[in-house]
Amino acid sequence: MKDETWHDNDDFWGTMAPMLFTEQHWKAAPEDAEQIINLLQPPPGAAVLDLCCGPGRHSLELAQRGFRVTGVDRTTAYLEIARVRAEQAGLKVEFVEEDMRRFCRPGAFDLALMMYTSFGYFEAPAENQTVLDNIHKSLKPGGALLIDLMGKEVLARIFQERVWSEEGGILFLQEHKVSQNWSWMQNRWILIRGSERFEFAVSHWLYSAAELVEMLEASGFSQVQVFGNLEGSDYDHTARRLVAVARK
């Protein structure tokens, strides 16, 4: 299996930003925030960790609702966008530039979020487990972690080898290949903008609900629940996402 380092490539995150964070994604953030609150019932003013926060879609919405938010991401440009948006909205949000494998603030948070398939990037399984270990340490007793990603079961139902989309005059082509006994996804992403063409290889782990629960329990989490969306629907044949909620 080829060692991919796309997640450490600033060119990747900068080039793909228009497709990863479309206007539709920003418009969905307020509803996401309300559903997260309804699902987890955090106390008013809770300390929230938004790990892999990107340009701050959910960090800003949660801060708007009175939570004390720390957004963490490895991409400088995304954090700059997040800080500008926070200032424009008159919101106080702490944004930290750090790799998710290294960020740990013991006993600091009531709630941690990993949204939008931001887990499972690292080829070495131990590195992904370290991310969960650090989140567990960073939560207060009784704190909760919410992970939102595309579950293996959901992907198997909707899988397409090739898809394309267009946003703001930018053409986005995707080619997908599953390997390693349905555990690893290899993607070829091509973005065409006018006369410019960009291509990236993007790979990540695929997790079933049972596999993700096992990893969470190995990091010390208890009371792990799995849902099919942020509304808290059952994780069954109609699931749209794999949403895991684990409590310390």
C-alpha cells in the first residue's frame, strides 16, 4: 500500500477548498449545529473541541449559540478564514494550528467533534487510534465525542466508481477504488478550473460501525451509540452517515 501524504499537502487543501466547503456546505452548518445540540444535550456554555475544524463552519455556529469553542486544524489558510469570519461575526473562538495526532488538552472539554469524514486519514492504524486516545484524555469525565463519517455499510450501498460535479464553474471528477478487504479507499481527484487542471491521490480508512465502536472502546470510551445521521436515526439500511457518539 502506497504511503500517501495528501493530508499534509497545503496545495491540496487550498486547491480543493471550493469543492470541500461549498456555499451549500456553509448553509448546512446551522442545521448541523442544532442537530448536534439536540443529539448530545451539552450543558449551556459547554467547552467544545472542534477537531479538524477547517474554515470553522461548525465552530462559528456553536460559538453563536453560546458555547466556548476551540477549533483545531493543521491548515493555516483555513484557520485564517475562520478567524476573519469569527471577528466579522463578533464571536470569541480559539483557533489552534496543530496536527490532530498531537493535540491534547487533558480534561478541558465537555464535547468533542470530528465532522465531515475527518477521521481515518493515517495509513498506520496506531496513528488513528492515537487521535482517539488524545480526545479521550482531553474530555472531562462524562464528556462526549461525536464522529461523523461515511460508514462502510453506507458506502457499499451507494458506491460509484466514478462521479463528477460542478460548482461555480469548477469541474470536479472523482475516481474511487476500494482495497484491503474493504478497509481502504483510494481516490483520484481531478479539479478543472478554466485551463487549469489539478490532480490529487486521496486515501483513507473505511470503518464499519462495529469497527469504529471497537476503536472507541479501546481508547477508553463507554456508552458508545451509533446513528445513521445527526438527527439520531437508527444505523440501518437507510442510514446516510455513520455518526458515533461515545462518552467518557
